[in-house]
Amino acid sequence: MPDSLARRWMDGFAADFALEKERLGALDRAAGDGDFAVNLAQALKRAAVGLQALPEPATDAQTWMAAANGFLHTGGTSGPLLGMWLRELAKAWASHDAPLAALAAGVAAGTTAVQRLGGAQAGDRTMVDAMLPAVQALEQALRDGAALAQGLERAARAATEGAQATTRMAAALGRASYVGEAAAGIEDPGAAAIALFFRAGARACAA
């Protein structure tokens, strides 16, 4: 039986991250604590263990929850925050029949959770600056009656543009908020990872 969308998506994200790990690490060393890529790699490794332990066939909701649990049991800040985000995806997928509605609801609820726990707002130069545009794109796609693939393509573009916009922002949180102008022109690695996540999703949906 073919893998669920969530499984293809997470597998694709992990593969893409492996290719981008050094770049993301360099971005974080330039303007952050320098541990983002290491922590994300650990989170993905834990998530992979949980995914391998799933029964076959596993639902999208089960897959998202297994991935979320892997992230939640990772050190640092970004892993647990992303774990909360993925957990909201799992909950939404379990309560919505339409995939695009589930995705829009889950990403919105997850982003709200990340903001509540992490304290980041739009323009603070964090992963939230890629999450919020993706939320808006998905909600608009839902209003437009778009297909899931179209919604994911829009979310991927919006998240990528949001991540690129962080190069023009002054950080308000974390180490980057102390280095000031030294962070100018540097893309936030958390936002870049969120953009990578949605691009993996768009590709997984098209497969």
C-alpha cells in the first residue's frame, strides 16, 4: 500500500534537510546560537524512529503524531516548538475529512501554539515569519476552493518569501537580537527550515 502523504512529506523533508544542513548551520552560526541544525537533525532522527515503528498502513494523523513525538523529545528550543506545531497537524488531520481543511487548521493552530510558547510575533525574525504567510496562503486557498496540491504550492511560495524577508528584519528574540547589525542580510535558519518543510510537502503531494 502506498505511503500516506504525511509519510512521503516527512521523508522528503528529512532528505532535503540533509542536503541543507550545512547551510542552515552556517546561517545560525552567523546570527544565532549555532545549534539549530544540530538540534533539528536530532529531532528528525528521533522522528524517523517513531515513523518506523508505526503500524502499516498508518494514517496521516498517526504519522504526524509520531513525528511530533520525536521532535518533542529533543533538546533545545526549536525541536519542541516544532513538535507542538506538528502535534496540531496530527490533531487537525484526525478531526477533518478534507485534507486542505485539515492542513490549514493544523498549521494555523500549530503556529498559534508556537507563538504562545515562544513569544514570537511577525517581524521578529524567527520561524514564525515563514509560518504566518503559509497560514494565510492555506486559508486563502481553502476559501478559493483550491485543491490540496494548489494549496501546498501556495504555502510553499509564501513560506519561502517569508523566510527570505527575514534578511531585512531586526531580530527581537534569541542571540540574533544581541548581535544587531551583524545579522543583517542573513536569512533566519528557522524560517528557512519551515520553507523547506512546505516545499517538501508540495513535492510529496504532487508525487
